[in-house]
Amino acid sequence: MKRLFLLFSMLAMIIVLAGCINLKIGDDILRISTDGVEWIEGGTQSAEENTDKDETTVGNNEDQKAENDEGMAANDSDNQQGETTGSEDSSNQNSSRTATDQTNKADTEQTQGKASDSSGSKGDGSYTCPEDFDQDYSEIRKKLNHEFYFPECSHVASIKDTGSTLKFVLHHDPKVLTLEDKNDEFTQAILNIHHTFEELGNVYDTFPDFANLRGYSYFYLHGGNKGDTKVDYEYDIHSKYMVIEVVYTYP
């Protein structure tokens, strides 16, 4: 009786520890589990198949888990690469935009305050020349038959051709001028007239009177001391224009 009790005690302990145990008796199997004791006739092959099936299922589950882990790792790598690429593209765009802004700023600084050509000084854009100004100089250019300096925003007040001389008067608005070296508009207008005619013709007499806002420049417009040209200019306090009177003697 004690041996039988000891046997059942050992079987119960084995069941608890192992969960399930199969004892082969001939072609039959005695299965002892937590659900109880089951006698399976001719169940050797069936039990082995069930055992193989359980192992296969466990293996498949492990393979599936490994594949899922690899897929998650690949997705994390792609996301990280995409974030890196996006950051690089954003950085490149910001660098390109910064370089473009710096280039535009440099171009603007280089073009401001430059001396104009013989066609006139260019304004800074803050003042607009009066709409009623006649700035058609084609008739005068044709009669002079030479390059001549017409300050920006100069109105043709009068033209008189005597046959031997050509006289014309310009009303120049100095408020359109681009000021240089902290000059006021009157000083800038006189400097422009003075320096431009020095470059344009063979000057034989000149005097810029900055104190009285007037002056003159006498020169030969053509080579061989031909085309004597006298330019007198004075600021008119009433009209607030620089009045430029020109007398040109035909060669």
C-alpha cells in the first residue's frame, strides 16, 4: 500500500513538473497530464506525429518572429535614411538660398552710387521726373552731330537755330540725382556737369561756383578746335531747377 501511494505521489510530481508524460506500453501509450490519465491504444505513431507537429509549429513561430524583427529593423533603417536625406536636402536648399541672397545683396551694393555715362545721371528711384518734361533730344543731337551730355530729367525749354549757332535751354531737376560722398543735390548737379563736359570735349575754360550754385564750362565739341560750345548753368530758386544754357557754334 505504501509502495502504491509512493508511486502515485511520484507520478503526480512528474505531472506537475513536466506537464505531460507519455508512457509507451507495447503499441499503446499511457498519457498522464494535468487533465488526467488517458489510455491510447495503438497511439505510438499518433503521439509522435503530434509531438513533431508541435515542434514544427514552434519552429514556424520562431521563424515568423525572426522575419518580423528583420522587417522592423529594415523599416527603421529606411526611415532613418529618409530623415537624413531630408535633412541634407533642407540644408542644401537653405545654403543655396543664403548664397543667392548674399549675391543679390552684393550686386545691389555694387550698382548703387556709380557714375553715369554721357546720357545723364540716374536717379535713386525715390523721386519721379515731372510728366510734362520734354526729354526728346533727337533734334539737338542731330544738329550737334556729336555725343552730348543731357542730365537726367532735363526738360527742353527752348531751341533756336540761327544758321551759324544753335542755342538751347535745359531745365534740369536735380532731385532725381544719385548723391555721392554726402553731396547735396545742387553740388551733385554741378559736379556732374563739370566733370562730364571735361571728358566730352576739349575744355579751354571752366569754373564751377558751388557757393553761388552756378558755373560755366567752355570747350570745343569737335576735334581741331571746332564746334565751340559754351555751357552756362545756374540754379533758379523760383523754379528750383538748374537752368542750363548752351550756345553751339557750327564748324
